[in-house]
Amino acid sequence: MKRKLVLILLCAVVLLGGAGIYLLTPYPVAPELEHLEISAVLRPDVENSSCESITDQVDLDALAQRIAACEASRLPFYQNSYSMDTVQYEINVLCREKPLHFVLGEESFVYESGPWCHRLLDAQPLIDALDRAIAANGTQV
């Protein structure tokens, strides 16, 4: 009986440990570059309560490569809305026919639809590349 209890506890520890490691390991948001289509790159204009499209100022292929390299937390968080004051860029993407929305700024996250979001773990290089592209007003990302 004691041996059975120890075996059950050991199995529970292994399963919980495996689940914990899985949930704490980041995942690539859109790893398949061939299934990635950027539909819009937007920069919020808080003063006019609008968004400016900067899609034509950005090299979409290079941006897609950077997006494919982005990783996010597996644990989702609930966010019903966000302030445009804290957003630098929004990127709308189709990945395998599903919409993905990247929100880059003070809090960078990605979501499909609805209030459940995943935090982007390495969004700063993406923000920096977009800043450089806008500053140069060219097509380099």
C-alpha cells in the first residue's frame, strides 16, 4: 500500500512538473513564414483618435521574418481593452487564414480575437526596427 502511494505521488509530481515546464516555455507566435501575410501596419495618432497606415513604408518580407521569430508566453491573460496612449504600433496579420493582432508598446502582446492575449517576450527588436523604418522613411526593417 505504501509503495502504491509513493508511486502515485511520484507520477503526480512528474505530470505537474511537465505541465509547469510546458506552460512556462515560450512558443513562437507565427513560426511558418510561408503562411504569414501582413495586412496592415498601423501607428496610432492619439491626438486625432485615429491610426495612420505605415504599411507602404515598411519592407513587409523583412517584417514577416521578424514576426516569425517572435515568441510569446503560453499563459494567456485577460485584457478587455487597452489605452492607445501606450501603443506604438499595431500589426494585423493573417496566419493560416486566422487573424493575429500584434500590439507593440509599453505592454506588447498578441491576440487572435477576444479578450485573451499572450505577452510578447521579445517585442523590443520589432519596435526598434519599425522605428528605424519610419525614421528613414524608407523600406528597411
